[in-house]
Amino acid sequence: MHTIKDMLGRSGAIPLAQALEVLKQQLQSIPCVDEEKVLLESSLHRTTSREIRSTEDLPPHPRSTMDGYAVHASDTFGATESLPAYLEISGEVLMGATPKQGPSSETCYKIATGGFMPPGADAVVMLEHTVRVDDKMIEVTRPVSIGSNVIAAGDDVRKGAPLLPAGHLLRPQDLGLLAGIGVEGLFVRKQVRVAVISTGDEIVSHTIQPPPGKIRDMNGINIAALVRETGGRPVSYGIIKDDEKTFSETIQKAMKSCDIVLFSGGSSVGVRDMGEQVLDRLGKPGIIVHGVAVKPGKPVIIAFSGETALFGLPGHPVSAAVSFDLFVRPAIHHYQGRTPSHLPSLPTVTARLARNLNSAAGRTDFVRVQVKKDGARFTAHPVLGKSGALSTMVKADGYIIIEESLQGFHEGEEVTVRLYSTAN
């Protein structure tokens, strides 16, 4: 795929929708990572590689959903507070025990929530709807119908029923359900290995005091955390100076062991930026996008070499984070085999804008905002700052999108705020 160069040698910035479509089309030919079997307790936030069906009924036996008395429903018909039904307490269901016999007509068994229903009993009278006469007799003040306060065998899950599809992101409640049917291990996609590389002569480790002219590496830590949040496994290749040979060797090394390669810096036009030159030599299809009409994040590079995706993220931390969310996150989802219907989405809130916001036509803007409660409504306060100021994202609760067809929003206008979330 060939990109169109502008007068400075850059690929022309294309609309966001077009860039996403180009990425989507390229990913369609890329297979998912292999599967592996893991223990149930280690599978949180992993992606199922096979459909999972239930191997048994859940619950396996009818159970009470209330504290009370297991009864024959017909013995309670017509019961009222003024004319109660009288039932003899002929037994008790102990927790964890399977009763061998049940109440006869006009008798009942005491039962707790979760207790297995005794044979013959077809309903449970709530404790609140009874009056204890003595140790052997109760009054029932409200009738029950067959099945009242009872969960039948298989009511939760039927044997053979589909539980989770392939491509499903496993959540805590999913693990609980699988535990309920006795699943010990399951097949999931391997974690996507993502190489994280920081570039630039001015970058030093965050663990040292930077000398004059140097800055600590924020992108390496931030991007690795974003990879983990998305369910991938970051592999750090450290900081690479602005040396094309070293950078090229590092990219080649990363491609041999990782599914996706990310580097920050080296994506914009500059004398010492070498990302485009190196990626151009990797082979087909090569660079498919260089420059997207978004702010922040315009100089992003997207390339493919065989089945490996490579992303050149802007050096400014906010731009890099926005570019990750827009392009890298969906790529990781694809390699993990997640189905579109099971992709997580950011929670949103409708808020009134606290000030005017202008935007250039033909560009999609992502504006960080703080959300404050204003009476019964929410107000969105823009957190303005340059793309190198990562603190603006720390202060923000989320962001709003100004589509390329718009030139901004007016103060007081209702906007949709996409809230930052730890969901991956």
C-alpha cells in the first residue's frame, strides 16, 4: 500500500475514519495469537479461544432462595393473617446435606437460603410470612404457589447450554460461573507480546536525575501500563538513541519475539527522526498510514511487516496515549481474537460544557475534561495544555471528541464525555 507524500516528504494526514478503516482492513489478514490452557483462577482478563458449554445443570438440585419452610404449596392455599394455615414442623434441611425424605401433607421442613429442597416439597414459605406457634407448629399467613422461592435444577444453567463464546473477555462473574460448573482450566489466547521502545537522544531512564538537556522517559512506563491494561504483555527494549543502525537492529530484534512493536518518538518530521526510513525497508506492505488528522496524535505511523504490526507513536506523552487508544488498542484486541460484540467500551456521561471550544475544520480533536457535579447536572471543564503535558490526563476524568465536521462547541452545549476507565 502506498502513501501520498506532502511537500515535506510526509504522508498526508488522512481523516481518522479512513485511518481506522485502513488498519481494520490490514488486520483482517492477520491471524490471532495461539491458544494455551490456563487455570481458572489465572484467567481473569484473558480472552477465550473456544466456546464454553456447561457440562452440568446449575444448580444440580432444586434449592431454596429464602430462609423459611419447605412446603407443599397446596397446603397454603387461602392462608391469610386472620385465617392462617397450620403446618407441623416435621424436619429440617441442614446446609450441605441432601435430604433423603421430605414433608408429608400438612407438614413442613425448616430450610435456609441455599438449602437443597427435600423430596415432595414444591415451594418455600418465607420466614417473614409465618408465625411460630411452638417448637412443632407454625402459622402460614400468606399462600405460595408451586415454585415460589425455589430455584429449580438447571434454572441458572442447563447442561449443554452455551455459556461463553470464543473471543470473550473473561470477567470476575464469568470465572464465578465457570467455578460453579467445576471448570478447573480453560483455553484462552496467549497474551499478545508488545515491544515497547523509547527513542531520542534527550531521553534517559526515569530512575535517574536527568542532566541538563535531558528528560525522563515517561512514554516507556505509560505505554507499557496501557499494554497491560489492554491485556497484553509489554516487553521493554529500553531507550534507543537517535542512531538509525541501532534503531533498525532493535526493531528487527523485537519483531522476532513480539506480535506488535511500538516505538515512541521518531515518527514526526525531523533531521534525526528515523522511524519512517527504517519501517520503509521492512518489506511489504510497509507503512500504511503516516499522519492522521487528529489532535493530539497527528504524526502517528502504522506499518506491517508480515504478521507483525508496528506503530510509531508521537514523542509527546499525551499524543502517544491518544494514539495508543485509537490504533494500538484495537490491534491488540484483534490479535487476542476478541469479537467486536465483546469489546469493552468506555462509560460516558452527558455534561454541559463550561467554556467555548474551537477546533480546526477537517480535524478530529480529543479534548481532556474534568467532570464536576453542578446541582443535578454535570459540567465538563476542559483541561487545556500542550501534548507534552501528561499531567493534563492525570487531572482529567475523561475526554470529549470534536468531530472533523465541526468547528467546536459553545459554552453550555451538552457534550458526551468518555470517562477514563481501567477496563481493558
